[in-house]
Amino acid sequence: MPKLWSPAARPRRAGLVAVSLALAVFAVGCATPVGIRRASLGEVDRLMGENAVTGDAPSALSRQILARLGLSVLYEDDPVAALEKLRAGLGAPDQRERLLALAELWYSTARKTGDRGEYLAAAVCAYAYVFPATPPSSPPSPYDSRTHLVLEIYNRGIARGLALAESDHGIELDPSPRQIQMPFGTFVLRVPEEEFRYGGYRIVHPVALGDFEIRGMRNRYRRPGAGVALAASIEPAGNRDTDPWLPPRAKIPVTAFVRIEELPTDLARAHGTLEFYDADETGTIQVGSATVPLASDPSAALAYRLEGAPIWDFEIAGFRRSDLRIAGVSRTHGLFFLNPYRPGRIPVVFVHGTLSSPARWAEMANELLGDPRIATRFQLWFFVYNSGNPVLASAAELREALQTAEHDLDPEGKDPALRQMVVVGHSQGGLLTKAMVVSSGNAFWAIWSDQKFEDVPMSAETRELLRKAAFFDALPFVTRVIFISTPHHGSFLAENWLGMLARRLVNAPSSLAQSSLEMATLSQDPHLFRRRFQLPTSIDNMDWSNPGLRTLASLPIAPGVAVNSIIPVLKAPIETGDDGVVKYQSAHIEPVESELVVLGSGHSTQANPETIEEVRRILYEHAGIH
């Protein structure tokens, strides 16, 4: 039996040890304790881009602070204890680095627990970082990603820290004064005695927009900055006057900012004052010596306003039921604004077409409001009307609405922008638009009678209705019109069986019933009328055989009014093409400042990118934007 060990085996064992040591040295030489390795771009991007806002892991910046202070292991085992040690060092030269890590790590903790106090702790730390009581000797660079990260943590911390409730309907803020316990102290929320007013209304149910996805619009435009972008409902505030041009059920965009003062170095007690701002009117606020942009989310605010809005149901119902009205807009003759009147901004009035509503302008409105050059120079107004009614009757409503707005908003004529108004009309809305910039003279009355209008016996009510519809002058404050898919010479659908069917769906407005019956009776007298009167529908008015449409087409547009035309055509050749509803030759008019043919687009071209870009270009030109 061989021995397990013998003197003769010693040289052999020594050789094995030497080989093992050599191999170890060789291995160490291949992977030194300090060195580098090649990483993929995807891995680098992930490590550089991850943070507690976009994912579950904190950013490399916060991990650096933990590692530098030897708190990485403690943070994994007991995050609260690690963060308390981090906070205990505030006031040292590395305070800003500590505040950054505290803000992000408290936010990460709050995401797991849902605790409002922890969210507010993150917001307080973030505020102290972004708005220090003593500005740093070297202010952060505008290219510094840390500021953007911490500001987003502040915004989200405020939204969830002050949340009244969180559900599928969004995070609703509770704007009441109160105290909230943070992990390291107390947060005291103050609310100014004078409530924020939006067009004279009180805001209620403010909902944070950050967690919403939007649908139905290609782009989402956000303005980065401080504060929580919100959409809020409005309600009358006591006996105060409210803006009549804002629909009472509107959802309006506001931004909430909590200004934190009396903040000690250890952050143990924070006093915050809740401030609301009109997101479309106020772009920046002053915090200490810094001018700070306010956050806003106009796309989400617009989509929130349209979610479940009654305007969608109005499209067909408003065509068929001529007396149907949208709540709150009848007092302004169908004209309403997205925001309160803005002196110095040029109104752009959008007029929808048949079987449609102002909601169909959403894509265009989103693109225009997302452009700060447009949003700061123009204000968007919308006109809603019963699209089955006679064109001249609807045009009379639009005319009265614009005249009332021009007079009531600026009775002393101090706002020149109000008198550079642009009206944009789609389809039938283009016919209403043209009626704003032509003068009728006696042309429409002459269709029916050779007698002077004043000499024909009729009731005062009927005379006033006819006077408004058939006798009018161009509005001097409308200086540009944009026609989109407009049947200046009729629609071929109005002349076929579809038009006949549509006519039968329209119920004549009861407001015109008595006057219509009176006119029908009077028109039987050949000494007074040359033809029998029958109240037309809008479909009748878009049939080229209709004398009213031919008369409107013959009237020249007033001097000084710029005219632009956008004509969709499904396929070439253009001259014989159409958009499925209107032929090119019907939409084409002269003279115009510009005409754009959108090849490949159907009749509802308002959302077409090429159409929107042309409207943008025209508005740039109108306002002198270069």
C-alpha cells in the first residue's frame, strides 16, 4: 500500500504549488482589481438614463452619494435609517449632493409605500436643492440633468403628497390648508385667503395630468418647468361675474406651485403656500432671485376637456334638431373660448361644417397651442351651430356673436389685435365664414321679391329675422379668412339621393316656424313675391341650383381682407378631382392670397398634417412671425 506522503513526493508537490501560483498570477494579470471593460451602448444608456422617476432603480448620482458615504448596504437593508444618516449631514459643503440623493431616494421609497408624507419629503428635499436659501457660488448649468430630475421629483411629490384621492380618474389635489407628517418633520400647507379665480370662476376638482395618456392626437406637447400641470372644473363663485365666453362645464388648464419658506437646514419643518396659475397666461414665476418656468401640459388638458364632453353628441343631434343647444353657449350665440379673453392676442375663430362640431378642430388646436409662437400671439375661439339650419340663419348667428364679442370685450377700441380677427371655416362653415366678409346689399331679398323690403307687410318678428339673415355688411374687424374644403359652388352630395335623405332628417327650427309660415303665405301673392317661399335646410343651401348659394358665391369679398384656400383632393388630376364631398372646381375661387391643394386627403382634412402646417404658415404671416 503506497504512502500518502513521503520525502520523495515533496518535489512533485512543490511543483504543483508553483504551477498553481503561476496560474493565479496569470489570472490576476487578466482582471486587475481596478480596470475597465467594454460595455454595450444599450447597457451604458440604461445605466446613464435610469432613475427613480423613469424606473425602479435610483440614478447613478444618488448611488454615488450612498457609496461615498458608505451607506449603500444600509440603504438596501434599512432605507429609512440610511436616509436619516444622509439628512444628518445637511449643512456641510456637500449639502447639494445630499439633497439630490434625499429627494430621489425618498421619492423611490414613497413609490413603494404610497405614503403622502414620504412624497412630500421628496418634494421638500427637491425644493431645497432647486431653490436654495443661499444660492450656490456656481449656479447649475442649464445642461445639468440633475436639475431636471429633481424638479420632476418636486412636481410629482407635490401631486401625490397633496392628493385627495387617486383612482382611474386621476390624482385629485386637495387644496385645503392642513398639516402632514413627513418622516423627519411636519409639512404645513397654507392656502391664500383670496381664492384663485379663472375667468371669475372658482376651480374645483383639480386633477393632475402627468399620469394620463392621450388618444386621438398625434403629438403631446408639454412645457417643462416647476409645478403640477392640472385640469380643473369650474363653478360660479358667489355673486361674482363670470366670463360668459367660457362654457360652464369646461375643464380648464392650471398649474399648482407650492412655495416653501421658513425651511431650516435640517428640513424638520416646512411651510408651503399653495399657488394656482393660469397655465396659458403665466409662463414664468419669480422664486427668490430666479425666474422659473411653470410646467404645463396643454395637450393633455385639451384631451381631458374633450373626454366624454357633450359636444360629441351634438354633431348628429344638432344637425337633426335645429333648436338643440349646448348648455352655456346660447347666451353667447354659440361662440365660446378655450381661455378667458386675452388682450393683445389675435382671435382665430374656427367654424365647423355639416354634421360636425368644434371638437373636430382638436388636432389642429393641439398643434397650434403646442407652438409657443402661435400660443403667445393668438387666442382660439370656436363657434357651434345647428348645421341643419339655413346657411344664412347660421351666418346671422355667427355675425351677431362676433359683433357682441368685439363690442363687449373692448368697448373703447383699445385692443388692435381684436380687430385683426381670422376666421377659419370648414365645409359649410366656410360658407358662414364668407358671409362675414361680404356685403349683401339687396341681393338675397331680390331672389324673392321686386318690392322694397320695407314695403312688404309682415310682422315685426319676421321682419327682424329676415333683416338679420338677408341684409348685412362685411365685418370690419375680420381681416383674414381661411376656407377649408368649402363648397362655394355646391356639393355634389347635396344634389344626389344622399342629399335628399339628409334633408328629411332635418327638423325645421321652431323659432322660425311662425315666420316661415307667414312668409309662405305672403309669397302666394304674385304682386309681392316672384317665387314661393319654402324654408331651406343647409343641404338645400349647398345645392348649386339653390339661388341663395349662387348669390353668396357672386358677392365679392371686402377690400383689405386676406383670403387663403385649402382644398383637399383624393387623387389627380386636380382640376377634375374631389374630396368625396366637394369637387375641386367648387372649392376653387379667385382671387386668393394662396391656395394649397392637399392631394390624397378627403373632405375632413382639418386633422391632416399638411393642412395644419398651412394654417400655421398663414398665421405666422398674419402676425408677422419670422
